[in-house]
Amino acid sequence: MNLAIDPIVPWPYIAVTAGVITALTLWAYAKRLRGTSGRWRWFAIGLRLLAVLLCVLACLRPMVLFQTKSKQASTIAFLIDASKSMTIGDEAKGEKRWTAARKAMADGMKAAKGLGPTVIPKAFRFDSAVSDDKPEDNADPKGSETALGSALEDVVKRVQGAGRLLSIVVLADGASNSGRPPSIVAQRLKTQGVPVIAVPFGSETAGAGSKDIAVKSMNAGPTVYVKNELNVSGVVSARGFAGQKIEVELRVEGQSEPVAKRTIQVPEKATDVSVTGLKWTPIKAGETKLTLSVAEQPGELLKDNNTYSSFVTVLGGGLNVLYLAGPFGGWEQRFLLRSLDPSQKVQVTFKGMRVPAGDDMDVDFAPGAYDVYVLGDLPREFLTSRQMQLLARRVEEGSGMLMLGGRASFGAGGWAGTAVGNILPTVIAPGDGQLDPPDGLKVVPNTRGLDSYVLKLARDPAESARLWAGLPNIPGANLLGRPKDASMIWAETPDRQPLLVALDGPGKGRVMAFGGETWPWARYSEESRLAHIKFWRQTILWLAHKEDDNDSQVRVALDRRRVPAGGRVDIAVTARDAKGEPIPGLKYETTVTREAKDAPVEKVEVFPQNDEARGTHPVTGGPGDYKVTVTATNAQGQTVGSDSARFLAFQDDRELENPAADPSLLRQLAETTGGKSMPPESLVKYLESLDKSIVTDSVTQKEVRVWDNWWFLIAFTTLLTLEWFLRKRHGWV
């Protein structure tokens, strides 16, 4: 037990202040009690001085510290290999390494728990990184690297603060192909007194004489025009399948069924087979991922190298738009179609519906039928439930959808609770109502809207804002309901009611809700007519993910569309005018983004070289699809154009290149750290033999604040109350 103080200010200040207060107290009492006698006056003075003493103690903030000892548990860390090589079935009776390791780990955890409450087992899994293991997660591991050394270091950090680390039980095949060298980490574990208990799995001769299908290459593109036939070829390695027939499929991103198939026969004395005759005719422009694949074959040792993917750019001159208008439409559809008609890139199919659709209209919602769907004043009952579900599915797969205002749109049209209503960017309800002021409504873009591609009517932001301010009012609008969390409000009424709300989603598609009609813009003036054309053209292009194709004079080219993770991709950017001449003096902003949720945006520096700009990007974000975006601006800061291209980063799968286990590495780790290497069946017996009394003393300190307690306050108030009572009784107040 120790006594400590924590004064609110340095103690000399407290001493001086206490002396001054004591002197003033004695002076005041001497003046008040002059000419009196009796013992009570000294008692009253004593009570007041005791109260002053308590105040001084409160300023010093005294506390009593108690130290106690307790038993703190030790930790046994179980670390299981979750890389792809653990899916190889070379254990007894063809059992996978992963399955056998999971059983051994479950038995080991149970045995460790039986050591008593002072020994706590913790389970982790690792591939290229360490994560907590979930006992119920028995799915085959997908890790493409094994970083055994780094994993051991990470486990030590993770269990810090949870008592002494008794040992690390490693259940793995011993293959380590990335991260820190395990031998160096083992030396550090030895100095820390952390032994490794190695439990190896797998055979050192795995792969010899085994069966395996691997798609080694694919030749396609890199470009093809819409409705032109693309020939695709490749090479398939078929080890262990001599003389057998194998079916090869060509798959296209976004389509559930293969677009072409080819059956090949493996020669008797060769493993590599050329695949030719695969053809595909695209119907949509844009970048598309093609995949050459072979279904899993009986007896295959490895199953994750049966596909090969890359990107192909489909060139085309147009976007297909389906405009469905209800029986109440009129002015809006006429001027909207007139605005889109001059564009060669946008091809609109208009259907003015007077009666509900039949089942024959299902083909309009088939995959690839249209890039964008526009619903103009269309009641909910004009589409069947199946057609609404198909439309929502097309949007999730990448199509765009726009709902325009009208008496039969949004909540008023009965769309609430339907498959279409559920993908709108706002939460609609039947009673949302209308906005019908006598003088119409002003469409007011907010700051975010003026920065968006859709509402940018001029390259100069100030000019764009001026054009919007000069547009006439629209007749009225629907109340759109509450915008969803991920939606973007781009335009509002003067009293901040949402008018134009967009959503980059659901799935791969885009959705927009515009509560009004824009036809007055097309009739007001020549300037507003041109603004009307530009707005609708940019709206359709944005919904179709084609905003980068808007008369762009900038083009980006990649040296390859498939690069190993950790490799580099070379980027070349060109900018040319209408005559095809290079545009000098441009500044390029180049970014690379992995197509994944919350992926960071990485900037790439490009430098002028002759008539183009070049740069190199190292792929550090791991395997996946990536998008390169380039925006060019001139000396005045105006945007000249932009372009984008995608590439695929694949894992150079060292896990599957050498499926052989390496138990000797695990034995070396165990010997270096002072641990043991043992077969799985010996793990439980070893754990049960451990001393159950292995614990460490933990000293904890408890703090009791003397000044911060209820009895301290009661003592202070009691002293003052008694002192006042004495002065009152004897007439000293």
C-alpha cells in the first residue's frame, strides 16, 4: 500500500494559498470574537480550520494505491495454413491437407482447453496475411501465397497483452513462398522464448504423376467491332489426360452461359493442346472480359488454374435506349426524342403504350437488348411483374434506368414496393404527391450537381451555372421521397426539394430519378434548346457508363490487358484534334483504381514523349480488375477530354506451381525455437502432457481517491454546519 498525491497546481502555490486563507480566517474570528470568553470560541475556530484543512487536502488530491497479485493465463496459438496448396488431396485415402489439418486443429484446441482455465487456446489462419480462424468455416482455402515467416511474427503481435505466449502450433504443408524468411523469424522467436510446435501435412512427392488441367494462354482481340465476329484461340495443358476428350468453353462477362464451346482431344504423347474455332459476336460496345475455361475433371489435383481471362475492347457507334411512355405522355417524349435524334451514339426505340404490355414484351428486357431504359409517365400496371423483375435484373447487370416525372410516375404511378421501385434512388410511397406551383418550378443544381458530368453544360463552371440559371421553369414535379443513403442529389427546387437524384447502383447499373419534365427548355430559346440537347445526351451516356465517350479527343492505351500482381503496366495517352493532329500543351491527370468496394485511387505520373504521354504503374493492390482513367485539361484549366481502359491483374500462383509439401522447413522451425515437430496424431498427446500449472503472476494496482468520496463531502459540510451552529447560538454571526 502506498500514499500518493496529485495536486491541482504545484504544491508551493497550495501552501501559500492555504497560509493566506488560514490567516484571514484567524483575523476574521479575532475581530468578531473580541471581548468574548469561554471554551466554545476555540472549538468554533477549530471547526473552521479543519474545514480549511479539508479544502487543502482536496487541492492535493491524495490517493491510496493498493497492489494485488493474480494469476494470468498463458496462451497457446494455433496457426493453420489457409493457402491453395492445402486443397491438394494427398493425405491418407485421398483426403485433402486442409480437411486433415482442420481435424487436427479441432482436436488440439479441445486438448488445450482441457489444460485448465489458466491456458487459453487461440486459433488463427494464414496465407499472405493472418486472420482469426472461425471453427465453422471449413470452406476450401483460396490463399494464393504462403507467408509463413510473416504469419509467425503477426501472431506474436496479436496475442500481446493476453498473457505469456506459451507456444505456436503450426499446422501447414511447409510451403512458404512470400513474406519474411521463416528461418530469420525463428531466431527471433527463440530469443523471445516462444517455441514452434510443427504439425506437417502433405507429401513431398505431390504432383508427380498427378492429373491437372491448366489454361495457359488465350488469344483474343484486343479490339473488335460491334456485330463483327471475334476469333478466340488458346492453349490448354492437360497433364494425365492423354487420349481423353475435354470440352473448352468461352465465357463473356455478364452472361451466365458460355458463348462458344469446343471439344479437344489430348494427344497420347503431349500435354499442351491448341484450341481454335471459338467465335463470339458482340452486340454492345465497351470493354468486356473474356474467359477461356475448362470444367473440373475427375481426379484433378489442382482445380484453380482451369480458367484464363483478359479484356477485349468492343468498338461501336451507338447505345440502344428503350423509351416506354404511358398513355398520358406528350410534350416531354416529343422533345426528348428530338434532342437525342442527332446523336449517332444514341439509338432510341420509342414505345408509346396505350394498354398494359403482354408477355411478348419480355424480349425487350432480355440481356443485352438495351443499354438504357427510360420510363416516362408510365403506370405500374403497364408492365408485368416478370418484366419489372427482368428490368431490375438488367440494371443490376449494368444497364441504366431513368424514371421521369408525371401523373403516373413514382409513388403516384403505383411503383412503390415493386422490383423497379426498389432500385430507384429514393424511397417512394403512394402518397408522395406533386409539386404544382402556378409559375412552375426552377431546377436548381447544387454544387455537387454542377460538378457532375450530367449537369455540366459548359466546360467553364461559371458558364455552366449561368446556363442553368437562364433555363425556364418546368411545369411541375413529383415529390420523390427520401433519397437513399448512397444516392446523389444533383438538382433541387428553390426550397430544397429533390428534383434530380442519381444512384451508381444497384449492382453494376446506374439509376436516375427526375421528378419533372424538361420540354420547356427545348422551346424557350436557341441557347436553352442546345442546353436541353446536351443535358439529355449526357444523361443517357452517364446511365450507360459511357460518359468518357462523349466526343473525347483523348485516348489511353495499355501495353497489355493482363499483368501479374506485383508487375507493371505501361500507359500511353494521346490527344488529337478534329483533323487528327496532336494537341500540344495539355496536362493529364491519370488514376488507377481497383474495381472493388472502398478501393483507393492511385495517381500515375505521365510524361510527354513525342506526340504522346507515357507512364508506368506498379500493380500493388493484389489480383483483380483495374481501371485506368485519364483526363486532359488545357492551359486554361478546361477539360479537353477523358478516356479509360481496364486491365486484369492475376496472381502468379506459386501455390499451384509446386504442390509438394516441405515438412523439413517445419522441422527446422521447431528445432530452432526449441519446439517439436510431430505427426497430427501425436498433437493431442503432447498437449495433454503439458504442465497445467504453467501460469505467470500478474501484479495489478488499485487506486482509492481519498478526496473524491461521499464521506469527504459529508465531513466538510458537517464541520461548516457545526461551526455555523455555534456562532449562531452564541451570537457571533
